[in-house]
Amino acid sequence: MGDAISVIVVDDHSLFRAGVIQTLELDEGVRVVGQGATGQDAVDLASAYSPDIALIDISMPGNGIEAARRIVEGFRDTRVVMLTVSEEDDDVMRSLEAGAVGYVLKGIGAADLLLAVKSVAAGESFVSPNLAVRLLAGVKTKQKASRLSKLSSQERRTLHLVASGLSNREVGDRMGIAEKTVKFHLSSIFAKLDVRNRVEASLVARQEWESLTNISQDAD
């Protein structure tokens, strides 16, 4: 169990929370180390256990999105996944802007919930499929040329590392530059790609990388 993914679950609906915990613990590779019902509980649990994943509801006492922001800023080893009933674009975007790397709807099945947790723990982002389609539709390019061609070599490298799930600090360490320089590169990337945050930028990048891979395979 030493290599199990450690998770905290924070939701003010105790029965739902118990069901989520039961689902997660069906998998021997996942271990729930703490649970709570408020935003402050989420921050306190992150501080006490340094979990790999924090599963947090949006609509709970103390504001789930604000709790996510505090965890992302204060505990670099913990990755935040919002678990919510809200499909509102504003909630999705505010969560991603706060630093969450996952956004999962409460109607998700057990297998998909475990997939989301494992994907995020592996450094990927995860957004419920129907929401991902909507987000991607919102950032689709209006031109045929690759949007990534607008980026400098440093910006492309930065985007590749960000899309791999690294934090700004980790990207800076890999590239040998200051964290504020990474933020500068990201601001430029967002402007050039016409996106609002790192998750949208990653979606655009992955779509174009997949297109290039498919073209290469077709050529073979």
C-alpha cells in the first residue's frame, strides 16, 4: 500500500462522501487518508496528510474553489480535482483558473471516477468528457494553420511541460528559468492561442499533436 495514491475527500453531503470513499477504496491502488465537509477542512487535511489528490466539492461551506486555490498555492504536491453537480461554464473556468487539474461531475460512474483519480495522479488533467468537448469547442481555431506555429521554441517547450501536468515551479526547474519567467511565457502562450488558462492551452496543444501524429501515421 506504500505506493497507493493518497486521496482526501471533502464534501458536505455525508452520504455522498461515504459513497465516493467506498468507491475509491474498491481499488487497492487508492487510499483515502482523510475526509471533511468544508473548505477549511480541505486545507487542513492537505496540510496534515499531503495527499496526492484532493477531491473537493464546489458548493460547500467555505467555498470549494477558494479552498482549491489555497491548496494549489500552499501544497505543491497535492493536485486538486473538483467533484460537483455544476456543469456551468463559469464554475468550470473558475475552478481551472484556481489551479484545479480535474473537473468531474457527480454522476460519474465508479470506473470513470477511479480513472480520473489515476490520470490526475499520473500528471494528466481530467475533465468529464461532455464538458471537455464543450471547452474544446470554445477554443477551436478559426484558421487552418497550426496555432502552435505562433509560439517561440521556449514557449513550445513550456507548453509541452505544462501539458504534461507540471506546475510552474517544476517547469522552471526543468528549463532552468525563474518561476516568474514561466508565468511570462504562459501569458504569452495564452494570448497567442487565444485561450484563458493552462487547461485550455493543453487541450489545444494535445488536439494539434494528435492531428500531427495521425497525419504521420497516414503517410506511413
